[in-house]
Amino acid sequence: MLVSGFTFNAFSENTYLLHDATKECVVVDPGCYSRDEQQALREFIAAEQLRVVLLVNTHAHIDHVLGNQFILDTYKVPFLLHEADVATLRAVQTYAPSYGFAQYQPADPTGTLVAGEPIRFGNTELEVRFAPGHAPGHVIFYHAPSQVVIGGDVLFQGSIGRTDLPGGDYATLIRSIKTELLSLPDEVTVYPGHGPATTIGAERVSNPFLK
């Protein structure tokens, strides 16, 4: 599985395209808001001859969902979100203008992400792991053959997700990290929702929040 990343919007959010040799592609957390951002994503997909087959959100805070409707309008694909974060998603339209996103277009999921039920595309199968604490319905996506996890806002290089937003809880987040991420091999690369990629081993040793 290949991971192609983009950094979008004022929150410097990481959007990921997951694809393999079949050219089928899953869009994770599209933060593209401006026309330039949307065009950059669309042009990459076209240049790589990718076929978008699915949209998923690790969680539904504003910076991770700004481009949901753009993806749905452009590629006509299913949209999956954990049921515990549907309320988080629906709240975005109430506060988006106050964050400067007056043109935000809300999108409704067409299906549900469930921990333990894999996502399949092309020749790839992703494991869905439930990792609340930053958001009540946060999930991560693990691909063991590639030693890759798409981690959203759970674990960062040298840091962890914030827990002061509605539905956040520090103890729950630490438990999620220890059970769902630190249980993975040290060699696994973590692609987070913000900032550079890291590894499980590096965070196990040096992350000050995990001592």
C-alpha cells in the first residue's frame, strides 16, 4: 500500500490518499477547503490515474472534514465514519463560520466504520481500530503488510492529541494509545493528522506523554 500525503487548510491538517497497484484509492480526512487545495488533490489523483472508491474520516473535527463534500461531489463514493463521531461531524456547520470557513459544505456519512471490520480496496485490507480520547468516535487504520498506521489526531511526533475539545478525555486517549498503537511493532510508521510521520518505536522511547 502506498500513502500520499497533503497538508491543507489553516490548521495544517494532513490529508492522505491510500492506494495500491490496482490504482484504487481511499481518501482519508480531506481537509482541502480552498479551490487551490481542491485542485491540487484532484490533479494528483488524475496524474497518478487513481480511482477513488471510498472516503473515510478518522474523526470529524472541522480541519479533517472540510473537503468531504468536495470528494463526494467529485467522485460519487461511499463515506464512512464511526457512529460515535456523527454528532461531532454535524456540529461543524454550527461553528465553521466563526473559524473563517463560511463556505463549509456539510456531508452526511453513507455508512459506518466499525472496529474489527476491515476496509477493503484493490488488493489492500485495512484494519479499523477504535481509539477515542481526542474525539469520541476516533478510529485509526492499520495495514500490517506495509507496517503503516494512519493515526489521525491520536499520536504525534513527540506529542499526543488534545483532549480539551467536546468529547475529549485524557485518560481515554492514553489508554487508546497504549492499547491500539503501542501494541504495534516498533517498525510501524505512524502517519498523523498533523506534522511529520514518526514510528511506534520512536514514540515508545521518547514521547514525554507516554513515560
